[in-house]
Amino acid sequence: MADAKVIPFDDDRSRTGAGKVVPRRRGASGRRKGESAAVREVAPLPEQQDREPSPPTAAREPDPRERTQAGGGLDRRVAGGLAFLRRRLTGDYDVDEFGYDKELTDQVLMSLVRPLYEKYFRVEVKGVENIPADGGALIVANHSGTLPLDGVMMQVAVHDNHPQNRHLRLLAADLVFMLPVVNELARKAGHTLACAEDAQRLLERGELVGVMPEGFKGIGKPFSERYKLQRFGRGGFVSTALKAGTPIVPCSIVGAEEIYPMIGNAKTLARLLGFPYFPITPTFPWLGPLGAVPLPTKWTIQFGEPIPTDGFPPEAAEDPMLMFNLTDQVREQIQHTLYKLLVQRRSVFF
């Protein structure tokens, strides 16, 4: 089809009258002499002929309602922070019989350690669906890393990944409650003394309780024995779970062993300070405070299938053979999972 030439209305309006289109003579090819076939002139639509040229596009003014909504989130956060401070100053907050402060833990303590959990150790969590949605349960994990950061990371893992955002109440050694500042923070975060009576009371109240049966033998073992579980005590945690009738959830933690590679132990200095060990690592004490910075290893925390205990009779908690068998079953499950995670791990740091 030949290209058509449409004359703008305002070109011939003065000569032919409004609305009339006058065709121009064209050559055989259907276009004017010298006109390219690829170029056509199209008249503007009638409604566009008298329209003023549009100004350059300017940034759209934000809707007042959008500004209100954007500022509303900030206002709510500020108001919430001020209300939190007012409650702390006036003492209008709840603390349970163990010293646990849920509000402080959620709004302050968790926020302080979460960057370490998410950005520094980049913790990957598996099997969180094995933790009950409600009711008591005893989570039993391996212990390592020279400093007990693995317990804190496990606490964040449960809270941030469980659908119900459940809180984990850790059983801690006596030393934790003898250290200034650490004592208060541990109590506020829900930690309690590692004794059977406290653990049973928490379990019967429907709490999640975390225990690391290796104790100082696990956290203070040399780097050459990494990921080799130490003895799990005398099975006291199994007896506690049997009395409360709550399941036992094995937990395996990979990555904590390498944050402070313990290549030596200054036992004399440890006795003078009253510590169970005094670690010597490739960076500490040689680099001073800088040597106390943990290495940024990649962590994986896996929760295994729960082991039920509610099917045993009440006197089962006094059966030493049953406790030994259950303790060994939990320990073997954790050790097997550790080996499996180590095989799957590509690198200590990635």
C-alpha cells in the first residue's frame, strides 16, 4: 500500500476551512518527490492540536497520606521505645520466679545478638519442625567453642525460626552466675542453674529447656578433639525428662568448634583465676583483646527427631539401665548428625 500523507488541520484551515483535508499531488510511488519511503508525517489528533506543550516531567509530589503512613511506622517505633523505657524506669514489667524478663529479652537482648547470628556466623537452621508447637520439651545439644556462644545462638535459632517464636530456657553452669554482669544478663535472658529441680519445674510449666550435658569437658576440649562428643554425665537430663513426661529433642551444632581453636590450656593460670581452663588459641592472648574476637565460621544447627518419654511408667526415672540406654541413644544421634553435617559442609567459613 502506498504511503499516505495527512495534512495537519492547522496547515490548511485558513485556506480550505476547518476540518477539510486537501490531498497533495504525489508521484507514481505515492510520495512526494525527494521523500523517503521510510518517513511519514502523521497529523496530530484533533484533541491534541490546541493542547499546550507538556512541561518536562517533574518528580511527583508525595501524597500526604503516603507521608502519614511512612511516618506512622517510625512514630509507632518511637512511641514503643518510649513506653518501654517508661516501664523500665517505673518497674512496671514482669519477671518470673527465675528472673526471666521476656520483654527485655525480646526487645533488647535478642536484638543485640541477632547481628552476630545472622551476619557474622550466618547460622543455618534445620529441623525446627521437630520442636513441639507447645508444651514442654528438653533440647539436648553438643557443647563447644571455648566460650559458650553456641548456647546463645541456639536460643536465637529457636526463637527466630520456630513458627510460635518459642523461647529456650538454657541450663547454665554455676560459673555463669558467679560472674558480674553476665549473671544478671543470663537471668534476664531466661537461663537458670543447671539443676534437676529447676529443669523439671520449667518442663512441667510447658517451657522449652536447653541443656548441654558435656559441660566444661565439651566447651574446653582441645581443637584436636573437635566434634568428638565427651561423656554426657550420669544421664540426669534423661531422668528429668522422664519425670516430666516431655520429649527429648537432640540438637547438633556445627561451626562453633572453630571460632576459638584451643591449642593449649594454661592450667596454672586457670586455677589462680578460678576457671575450669584458660584457653590458648592462635590469636589469644598474643593479640590481646583483638585475639578474643571469634573467627567468622559458618554455622549449622540441626534439631533431630524427638524421642518421646511419656510412654514410660513413673518409676522409669529410677531405672539406671533405662537412663543409660536413653542417654546413649541421644548421644549417638547427635554424634551421627554431626558427622553427616561435616561431610556436607563445603568450608569452615562458607
